[in-house]
Amino acid sequence: MDELKEASVECDHGDVPLQLSFHVVDAFAEKRFQGNPACVVVLEKEWQYRESESFMQLFAREMNLSETVFLTKIEQEEDSYTIRWFTPVCEVDLCGHATLAAAHVLFSTGHVQSDVIYLSSKSGPLSAHRSGKMISLDFPQEIVEKVQNIPEELLESLQLQPEHINFVGKNRLDYLVEITGGKDGILAVKPDFTQMKRVDARCIIVTSQCDESSSTHVVSRVFAPRCGIDEDPVTGSAHCGIGPYWAEKLGKNRLVAKQLSLREGTLFLEMKENHRMGIAGTAVTVTSGQLI
């Protein structure tokens, strides 16, 4: 896939000369053991392997979380960092929950004193804004276009009857499938992950509208077996497609979305001008440690 890059994990760096600190953060969570965990590493300029993709991939594989994020300070630019995201098997171009986790660490550890962080990524410029405990990410909208020829392996992997599918679309990253049934319909999906690995996309999103009486507008689940993650607990970047899709369909610029994994997570979405959007939530540090 174009958006994924297989990283070499063949090098062995041996003994490392400096201790490397890391933090495990539950993103889109109000308390520990909810939301989506990510490992956050701030690479200091003295760190020997700060530019080594192979080291980053090895470290992400060792952490074995859905994402490990690496931050490097951009010299001469205030509160600015480069950001890169790695699953246990590959680097990805965009990740929301790990960006929220990264911003939480930079704010909470004193790396950044202001309320705004500027991030340079493979998906362009991003930013994170702090307001109390809430952090809002400024991300690109990833507009979903209707798919005329639906891949057979996609339908087979979801094991859904045609009458339960309202829409199938795709953006540069993911497939989005709107189904009937609301929360119950989403929870009933039982994917065939062997078939799903054949689908040429980063993630497969299933999403549905909630009842009008609910405080949540839309629900979803996100599957990413090609990235080594059968089901992602809470996926901020997937909502770059979910948000604009439902905003247009429901006629709302602000949405409350919930991802219905076992851990669950709530995301507050706001559509902005210039094809941008806000993805807001809270995060909690679970543990910190050092590579020695």
C-alpha cells in the first residue's frame, strides 16, 4: 500500500549509550484502561538513533501497542516537533490517538509551556490545542468518495448481508462502510480477518447512526489487520473520514462519535474551513519507563 512503508528491522544497535524515556498513555480516555493506548517517545538531540527508522520500528515492535509515536524537537522553532507513528509492523502516515497521546505528554511533562503544539508529519502540518483537560487536534479532512466497484474481499470479510449496507466509500487511507442497526448493528459485526488482509486499505471502518435520543451521533468500529491490528480500540485518524461523511449527511458541523471496541472511546469532532477538522478528547498517562 502506498500509505504504508515496511521498515527494515534487521539492524542491531547493541548497547545504547543513553537512557531513553517513554510514556504509555491511554488516549480518548477519561481514566486508565479505557480508550486507546500509545507509547510516546521524545527523542532528545543527543540520542544516537534519533533518525534511525529501523530503531523506531524495533522499539515499536517491542512495545507491541497499536502505535508508538516518536517526537523530535525542531530547532529554532518554538513548540514545534516532527512526529512519526509506527505500528508493530510498519510506519503509517497519520494516527490520531497517538498524536493526542504525544500532545498530552509534551504538555504534562513541561516540554511545552504554551497551549499550542505544532507538528510536522508525513500528512502535512498538524497542531494540538489545550483547553483544560481537553486536547483538540487540528487534522485534515479525508473525504470519502463512493466506491462503484466494491471489492469482493471487502464484502466477504465483513460477512454482512447486502440489505444491511447503506454505503461503501474510500479515501486515500481507508474504506468506510455505513451499515444499518446503530449500536447493535455495529457490535454484531464479526469480521473475517484473513479475508480482510486482502483488502487494499489501511483500515476498514464500519459506522452507523445512533438514535436521535442518544447524546452520541455516530458509532463505529475500525479494523486494521494489514497493519498488525485486528481491531483498533479508538482511531482518531479514521474519524478524518467518519467526521466529514456524517457531517454532510446529518447537516451538522459538530458531532459526538463513539468507537465501540472493548475499551471504547469518545471523540468530539468539529468541521472547519479549508478541509480541516478538530478531533478532541482527553488522555491519561498509565506508566512511564526507560530503555536502558
